[in-house]
Amino acid sequence: MQKRLHFCRALSSVWGPKILKFKNNFQIFMADLKAIASQIRRDILRMVHGSKSGHPGGSLGCTEFLTALYFKAMKHDPKFNMDAPGEDLFFLSNGHISPVFYSTLARSGYFDVKELATFRKINSRLQGHPATHEHLPGVRIASGSLGQGMSAAIGAALTKKLNRENTTVYSLHGDGELDEGQIWEAAMFAAHHKVDNLISTIDWNGQQIDGPTDKVMSLGNIQEKFNAFGWTTLEMNGNDMDDVIAGLDKAKALKGKGKPIAIMMHTIMGKGVDFMENDHNWHGVAPNDEQLAKALAQLPETLGDY
């Protein structure tokens, strides 16, 4: 029996009429994706402000990517089966950008958006870093320690191949995370074992918690490194929704050709809030009341705040 998978649930009455059903999937328009991204950015800021802690910078920078993935590119079921037979999978390796992940999951139907208000609160399922202990729908691994997500994604991708599924496993990594040696061990393994149903995206924003990546530890040309490790690589502008959709489509077209695929995604830390953009100081700092008001004024409320 074929499982019914879909890209998204119905949106608000403002955007809902634009969603057309085709072959058990939902077609969503570019204007809708951009509207969702604006709301997710509002969620990120309000979540971090509400808990007075969290990581807004990278979350804001990766909003287009997560929106495109969950509302357009991936086959997934918000009812959530941990084994996910016949579904695409996503692994967030840089788990500190949990605000964008949680908001995307909630807005795509995994749990009630009202739960976003519990972010980082005592006994909340929305911990600072995603964890499986809380049994939050959509979370498949704990990702507090950087560098481990690619290894987990490779294991899942190999399982999908053994099960003869024509599905895709996605992972997301920060560029500062590439300082971790396990990433490069995993990269070698994936190329050697021809894990060609894996698409790993690098958030190449040039910033990490201690400052610009070039000053903390220069990464050189990341794309050339992945090429040297035997991957097929692409580049895209991670803050341009059209380019993100096109980049993901190109990556999926390269599946099954004997090589894992890496996307070098150029983003701006703090994207969408002018005083946060390109500033590593917003890696892990919550806005105060005045800063929140100023930031929200730049982001239209499109789906309704929680």
C-alpha cells in the first residue's frame, strides 16, 4: 500500500487558496515559500527572546533552506514515523540552530505551533539542542555535539539503499562545524562507499561563535576540499529562495551517480534583520525587548504569530 506523503499542510486563509493538489502532493508557489520564511524568521526571534537564550544568527541565515526543504523538496509525513519508510530524511548537524528547525517542523504540521512558546523552558520538548529523549516529532537524532550529523546521515542513507528505496537523505552543517575532524572522516567514508543518495549542505556564512571563520581557523576553499574528498559539489545562494529551489533540484538530479553530493550554501548570518546581518555576535545572543520590536518590524507576519 502506497503511503500518502506531502510537502505541507494547508496554510492560513491568506495563503491557503494558492495551494493546489496534484497527485497526492501539494504544489506551493514561490510567493508562499517566501511568506512562510518571513513567518519562520518571526518565530525564531520570538522564541529566542522569550527564553532569553538561543542562537538567532545561523537560524535566520538558514530559513530559506529549511523552508524549501520541508515545504517543497522533501517527501515527508508530519505524522512522523521514526523509521520513515519511503520518506526522505533530514539531519540537522549544527543543532544549535534549533529555532529554525522547530519553527519549520511546527509550521509544516509536526506539532502545534503554540508549543514554540515553550522553547528552552523547563520540561519543554523544545530543548536548546534537539534531542530524541523528549520524543518531539521530526527529531531523529540528538545534535548538541557538532560534527556528528554527517555520520548519522550516512548511516541512514546506506540503510535506504539496502532497502532499495529511491529516497534522499539530507544533512545540514555549519562552516565552523567543519573544524571537527569527524566531518572529514565521514566525508571520506561517504565517497569511498559511494553513498550517492546523500545531499549534505554547508552553511557557508563565514561566521562562528568566536568570530569570522577565516580568523578562527581558515577553511580555505570548502568546495575544493569536498571535491578533493571525492564528492560532487554545487554552490547556491542560500538566502535567495529561487536559487535554493534550483540548487536542491540540481542536487537531486545528481543522485545515483556514484558520489555523495555537497552543496556550498552562501548565506548571511542574521539574514532579514539589518542590525544582525554579518555579525558573529548574534551567533548565540537573544534580542532584548527593543531589539525584538525593531527586528519584527522588518518581517511581515504572514501565517499568524503563535
